[in-house]
Amino acid sequence: MKVYLQVIGCNQEEPSALLFFDNLRILVNGGEGIQRLCSEHGVRYSKVEHLLLTRLSWDTFGGVPDLIFSMADMGREYLNLYGPKYLLDFLLVSRYFLCKSRFGLSTHEVNDRSVLNFPNEEVQILPIVIEANPGNKENATLEEITNLSFEDCKFMAQEAQDFEEEEEPEQIPTETENVIASSSSSTLHPIDRETQGKAPSEPLTSNPPQLFHENINSKTTYLLYDRPSKFVFPKNVQTALCYVILTPRVPGKMDGAKAVKLGVPKGPLMGKLVKGESVVLPNGTVVSPGDCIGPSLPGPLILIIACPSLNHLPNLISHPVLQKYQQLEDKDQVVCVIHSTPYSIVSTKPYVDWMAKFRPNSQHILMSMPHEKSSKSGGSEYFCVNKSFLELQLSLNSIDPNVFPIPFQFAQGNTIPLPPFFGKNVIFAESMLKYNIQPISSIGFDRSEIIASVPRFVPSKKIEQAIQEYQTQLLRGLDSNPSEAAKLVFLGVGAAIPFKTRNVSSIFLELKRGGVLLDCGESTFTQLHLKYGERIGEILIGLKVIWLSHKHADHHLSLISILTQRRKYFQEKYGDREPCPKVMIFGPRFMYGYIVEYGSFIDMGNYEYVLCSEIEGDNPKWKGFFNSECGLSKFSVVKVPHCYDSYGLIVENDTSDYSYKWKLVYSADTRPCKQLVNAGKDATILIHEATMEDSLQHEAIARSHSTTDEALTISREMNAYRVILTHFSMRHRKYPLGDFLTMEKEKRKHATIAFDLMTVELSEKRLELLPLLLDPLCVLAEEDLAK
């Protein structure tokens, strides 16, 4: 029996952890970027059947939609989700985009009486509910909690239990009845629009899991686009879940001398006894395992601890069940405690004192750490949890550091000094860190898969020559005293799902008066953090506009985290002294309900949602807003042929902030579009999708996307001065330049391609020299192909 726990990710709000058993995989939390991290490091997420959520939050759930999309594409048919009350309602909000036919989502709303049994591995999981203390004011301060004694916390927890029953959340009736109820499994089947409103004629999971759970709220529904009746908008759900994992019993030890004495020879017969099988000796004697193998022992215990706020702390440290596990004998001990708790809480005196009550040989892993910059930043080695992405960035950085900056270097868990008030059995998590649990002989840490730092890129002679030629032309063409300019930052240039070297769609327009975000696919917040580092709070607070081109998940999955992080950074800086400035969201009709419904679960701060149709043409109301707030003379949309309610964008600046006048056109996802050509005539810069290579035009037509040649043709018809291609499918290699390698230079003389974190100054000289990038990029691509 092999059992281990592995950390996946770090420097995130809530990293995930994988529980590995021989025939069972359980994931704890699935925040944004989980699918990309698993792909990067060879973690077979297609084997994961169960997902435990420690709370209903985008930090724990944001990566699950892309995980489901990928699992479905790999042929998986179901996933079990476990979480607190309202898990089903929380998941139903995702029906706007989480639609994969023949994929079953089984939800299990657990409580303190629930027992999760996995009989095929003899594993049990016991959830422990931790509520925020309703007797406190809404947000307790650090000083209030830190000064509490252990007895104070016990009193506050009892006060919370005596608090009157909470008001039931509002149930919103609807005219449509799209919930189809049946037996005892809470299974959601997202279905395609073609089958909307029809119940499947047969179960959609051909191999549903055989589980034997107790005290779990369950019901069966089919997840449709229309809001189901009795859909619940709970208010301020603050329930957190801890989990006790009881690993399989440890087999007793074989007494070899006793077996030999009973006449069992060394070899296959003794091996059968070890496996628990009785054997028949040549003389007819039957020897059973119990005759020479000692009794099995309870398996080691693992605790997952979640305390998301200071208001949860009194109930956590006084919980009687957790106190019981702090006092177990050595043979029943907790070997590993995973703290999925913010560092600002873990480091408080009451929490540290509570941790110290576990036995000294229990190992504690802190999943959250201070956001510090790596001491290796700017040296000869670099670190990032996405190693393939970093290797690519270093090769690009060697061409032009201004266009291709090195990502902000977060500190690794082993480079941050642990404060002295923690015990010697406490460490910070590191991505891919393993803790072996069984066999007992291997118990302890395994660092063999931890991400190594990446050395500086060393170019070949051919690449070095191409880089030198580019840099020579660049120095000859650039002004010695460049003027201030707006910037385009490509945060993600991939299509559909995140890839090792490419995140999904997002572009940040950095302006003097604030920022404009054009789409925000999964992990956009992480990409912004990699780009701006310690300035991330300033960038988010200054965000003026978020524009969503259409409903597909790869263009909006990070919206919730952008809004919640913006609110968090503002509160950290200003507290309650002044209201957070409003951010305007312009998007398709389809997204409005999604934002409103998630807003009932999650406080997303101050925002206003406006339909894209409001900014078709020159609406005087919004023209004034964009001019005064952003310094833009035009911000309007054009409908494009992709999915329903899809838009392209035209943006122009005035000259009050920048002397250089530019016109930006962003196609978003589309087939070649005449309306876009007409609206974007004489664009300074066109950003156009080129999802498919030219050889896959038939697929581009079928999926309503464009090829490289089609994008370049549109740029010529538009008379665009410069064109940057983006939105590359996973079929492209890390340098998506296949079509350019055989293309005549005359045809591509005004073009280049985008990479993650690529930064383009919207200045006359920089745009004039932009196409020069293609030559060294093509040399890099040729060498990559040769390898």
C-alpha cells in the first residue's frame, strides 16, 4: 500500500493538495491554475475522482471548471465534489458556461455527522464544520483575537452555539421548472443547449462511483442554462470545513521464525500469507495469516485545517473533535497537519499555541506564506511554479528585456525563514512537496519532485547572431529620450484551456489614469502578479474597466478573483475610511446573471455591470465616461461571428495624456469579419486571434475561429499599421510560429505574435520596430522544432 500527500502550487491564495492511494485520488481544493500545474508536473488529474472543498470560495473552486473540461476531453465521466451546505447552489451558478455533455458532477453537502467511506481503499474521511462566530462583529481585528486567551476562545465558541438560528436564505422561485429530481445521489449533468430542457433517457455516467456515505444532504438534478426553481441565494456563507483522513490500516508484521516453525518454506507460500491468503502445506496442514502475522494497526491520520478568517479562530481552537486528535496516543497519532489557512491567521499567538498542543512528532505544513520576493531574483537562476513557462520567458527575455520581462520572482517555501515562534516540526509548503504516509517505513518528506530553479538561457551561436542583429537595429531606431506611452500587456495568449507555456486570454491596457482589462481568462490575477509584483495592489485598485468579449470560460474565469482581490487590496490599504472606487464591467448579456448570482456568495466589492450592446456605436453617456476616467476618445464594440453575443472592440486615445495618437482594434474570438474591418479601418494596431494554423482552416470554420493567413488578410483589408496575433490553440508548440517559418517576409512585414507577459509600448518608434521581433523568434522556433 502506497499513501502520500502532495502539495500542488504555492504563492496562491489556497494551494491544492493531492491525497494519493493505490486506487484512489482525492484533491483538496481546486483554485485557479490547478489544471495547468498538474499538466506541468505530470500529475494525472484524470485519475482524480473526488474533490474536497474547505469552503465555498473562488479561491478553492476557481480552477475546477477548466479541470472538468479537461477531464471530459480525456474521457472521464464523473467527479465527486464535497463541501458545506449550499455547495449545490454554489455549483449551479456555473451553469452559464460549465456545460459538458455526458459528464456527471455529484455533489455531497457534508456536516459534522457525515462520514465519507471509500471501501475499495479502506479510507474514511470525517468532515469537521467550523463556523464564523456570529456573536462577534462582522470582522474581528487582529488585536482583538491575538489578545484572547484559550479560555476566552472557548467561551466565544459556546456563545456562538447559543446564538439564535440564522435567518434562512432567500429562495428565488422562477417560472421555469428545470430541476428533474430522482433518487439518492446528488449528480449534476451539464448538457448542451441542443438538449436543454430534456432529461437524459439513461444515466450519463456509465461507471458511477460506488460509495457508502452517511448523513449527507443529497438530491439529483440536471444542470441547465435556465435557473432552476428553488435556487438559493445564501447570504454571506462563512462555513469552513476541516477534514480528518483515516488512512488504511497497517498490516501486521510477519513473524518469519514462527512461519518456519509451522512448516511454511520461504518463497511463494510465505508471500501469500503476507497478502492475507491462507496456504496449504504439502502435508495438508492449513496455515492462515493469523497464525504467523501480528494484528493490523490503525493507519496514520492526516488533518486538513481551514480557518479562513479571524472570526473562525475561536471555534477552531476550541472544537472538541480537534482537541481529541491533539491528545491521541502515539500509535493513533496525527502524522501530518495541512494548514489551509492564511498566514496572517496562522501566525497569531492563539493559532500558534493551538498548533503546539499536537504531539511534537506531528508534522505541520503551512500552505500559505508571506508574499516575499525571492532572494534569487536577478541572479543566475530563477524560480516559478510553471517551469516550462519560465524557461520560455527567459529565452524571450534574451531578445528584448523591455518587451519580454522576467516574471516577478516569488520566494520559495524553503527560502523564507520560519519565524522563531513556530516549532521545529513546522515548515512552509513547496509546490510538489510530498509527505509519504505509508508504508510506515517510508514516512516523512520526499523533495525529489520539488521544482528546481531554472538557469539563465544560453543561446546557440545562430540564435545569438539573430538577437544581436535585432538589438543593433533596435538601438539604431529608438529615441534616446523616449516619451511616455500607454502599454499593452498580454497576460494570456492561449485558447480554450491553460497550457504549460501559455495562459488563456487576457490583455491589460495600462493607461496613465488607470487600467483597462480586455478579457480575463483563468489565472489572470496570477499573471498580473507575475508582471507587476509588489505593485499588484496599485494596479488592481486603479483598474477602471473590465471588458468581456463573450461567454466562453477561457475569457472570463478570473473575473471573480480580480474583483475579490481588488476589494481585498483596497481594504488592506484604506480600511473603511473611504469606499472602494467602482470598476465598470462591460460584457455580454449571458454573463450578467452569473455575476449577480456569485455576488450572493462572494463579496466582490464595488462594480457595475453594463451590457456590451450599450456601447455599440457612440453612446454619449459612455463616451463621456471613457474620456474623463480613462483618457479615451472611443471605446465601442462590434458584433463578430463566434458564439451568441460575441464582440470585437475598437479603442482610441485622445492626446491629453499621450502625444502619440493610436487606434487599437481587438478581434477577440471570431471568424474573419467585414464589420470589424470597417469599424477598425486604418487601425494603428490590430490584435487578432489566430487559433488555428493554416492547414486547419476546416476546423477553424467549424469552431468559428481564424487561421494565421486569415488574420493577416484581415489586417491588410483594414489597412492596419501593425498586427499582433494571439489566442493560439494547444496544437501550437511553445513558439507558435509554424506558418511564419515558410511565409514570405513581404507578407508578414507588419506582423508579430504575442506571448504571455509580452509588453508593447504604444509609441511611434516602438510600433515601427515591432515587426523586427519575428526574425529572432523564428530562429528560436526553428531550433525548437529541430530538437
